[in-house]
Amino acid sequence: MSYHYPIDEIYWTKEEIIDVVNFYSMVEQAYEKQVNRDDLLLSYTRFKQIVPSKSEEKKLCGQFEKESGYSCYRTVKKAKESAPGDKIKME
């Protein structure tokens, strides 16, 4: 990994930073291996508690995609369209 996760070190607590990084990590895993759909959606729910603004979500996920090439939006969309218990594998 030769990129940085977009995080807000000023306003987020240490726990919130860990939870946001966990969400980004789950998106990475969906591209690099596979990830459990329910775990991904749980981490996304926590991400949305920390980043409730749609515009802020788009900004952070856009930065993440620019850095990594991995789309939070497409990954979460695929997870929402999948059945509980499914494995998510992005291509």
C-alpha cells in the first residue's frame, strides 16, 4: 500500500479514525481478495455515523478512490444488492 487513507485527524476521535480506516480496509479487501457482505455493510454503517454528510462521504471516498483505485460507492452498492452472508469480490 503506497497511499494514505483520507481521514480527519482534527475532528475525529482515535476510535472514529480506526473505524473509518477499517471501512477503507474492507473496501480494499473486496478488491484484493473477498469480504463478507455483512461485515462490509456493518463497517459502512459505522462510517456513515462518523461521516453523515453525503457530500463529505463523496469527498472522502473520491480521495480514497483517487489514491487507491478502489471505489467505495461501487463496493457498497454491490454489497447492498447481494444476499446476507454473501462474499463480495470486486473486479
